[in-house]
Amino acid sequence: MASSHQVLLYYYYNKFPDPEAYCKEHVELCESLDLLGRILIGNEGINGTVSGTPENCDAYREYMDNHALTKGMEWKIDDVDKHQFPRLSIKVREEIVPLGLKENDFSPNECTGEYLNPEQWRDMLDGEDTVIIDARNQYEWELGHFEGALLPEVDNFRELTDWVRERKDQWEGKKVMTYCTGGIRCEKFSGFLKKEGLEDVYQLHGGIVTYGKDKEAKGEKWKGSCYVFDERIQVPINQTPDAETIAKCAHCGTVSDRYRNCEWSPCNCRHFCCEACETKTRGYCDDACHEAFLGSFASSALCE
Ligand SMILES: [Zn+2]
Ligand SMILES: [Zn+2]
């Protein structure tokens, strides 16, 4: 059966001379096609993920594929049964993936790591003298990652620059491999690694989501699932019998990849929580959040 909606994931590094004007135009386009999702536009290009009906997604792709600024862009397309975003948000940003390089910023079109397709990537994973770096945030790799990858304990992409500078000496002379969800962060991150003096730098072309669909690579050596930035939250990658869940409940440590946001709204932190613990904790990430909730209730009752 044909599905009623699709999710598109895409990016393109290219010089956008007037991001503001392009943004205005783009809002009109996406609204007319009833697309929902998040799009960032900057001088360095465009980065987006949207959902819509297959007809409207086709029309959108046709428009982008014929536009001088985005011609040649690659699309990741998933079938889904409904919109995967609550609204449409299109914004102009200095960096479409924030590595925070400011005056040292550069275009991946000038400097980036060597691209590996899924099969090449899988084969190199087993090689000697390799370092594999997960270029994503902790809340993403906790859900799934490549076997043997270095997993930076960072909350955002910007923190990766310091993380690299503290360790890069250990990687000299090795093959440095890096990957992210759809490939956009690695285009820049692998370029950054080269600018930091590392010579042998490789990136997974099309990212984890492409790897998970490849018929040859079959998602091999991937543990867990892959965090995605829409309402699905996670998608499967490993198509082999070795596929497993690796995330653990934050309360009791049993294997569970159920994401919950803390019930205490000022906290709202995202954590894994198994069903049994959700009943026990009533959805609070820890005792402090539960007490804070009870405390707020008590003080409002005093009518101060
Ligand atoms: Zn639990
Ligand atoms: Zn909390």
C-alpha cells in the first residue's frame, strides 16, 4: 500500500547570496505545498527536513532540483503515515550547522574529508589504524552508534571543536572516520579535522540513514537505532540478525529505548525510561524534579 506521507531530509552547501529573500520565497512555497518541518537557510546553504504528501513532496523536490541554488542536491526519502512535525519553521541562520567557527568558518566545498559510500565505509570499519568519531550529541549516540566509535560527551555540535583539540595528537597517522545522521555535520566536521592538521579523514556519504538503507552494507556494525529529528524519534539501521537495543532506562538500567521528557516542565529533560519506571517515577527524571514539582505546588497554595 502506498503511504500517505513522506519525510524528506536534505541539505546543500552552496553560496546563497540573499538568504532573507530566499527564506521569504521559501515560506510561501512550503505553505502552498502544505509541508511541515524545520529548514535553516544561510549564506552557506540550506538544511531541512519536512513532511508532506508524496505529491507535494515530489513537487517540492522538482522545484529544488530545478533551482539554480539547489540543483544537484541529494534527498533522503522515507514513507510515513502522517505529518512528522507539529508546524513549519523556516529561519535564516549564520551557520546551517552550528560549529561556531566564526571568523575561521569555511565552506565544505573548499575543504572536507574523503567521501565513502556505505560499502566502503563498512569495509574500512574493520581496518587497522582507524579512529571512528561519532559527530553527534550524546542524546543521539546513546540510542545507537557504530561499534567501536568514539562517543563525545557533548550536548551540541559547537562543543566538538574543543573535544577534538584535546585529543587530536593521539590520532596522528591514523585513518580518521566520522559520521552523522544525514551527512551534513560531517561535511563540515571532517573539513574541520583536516584544518586541525589531520591528513587521512573520511566521512560516511549520506550519513547513517543512507547506510541503514544500503542493500550491501545492511546496516552492519551499527548498534541500536538512529535518532532522527522528527516525531518518529528513531529509525532502525541494522538489518542483520545482530540488531539490538542498546539504550538503558535512566532509573533501573534495563534495556529500553523509550524516550520520555521529564514531567517537571522547567526540567523537561529527555531520558530513557522503561514502562515499569514510568509508573514508579510518575515521569520525573529524578527525585529532585518530583520534589520541585511538589514544592511549587506548596508555595502557590500559600497565596504569597
Ligand atoms: Zn526502568
Ligand atoms: Zn527532570
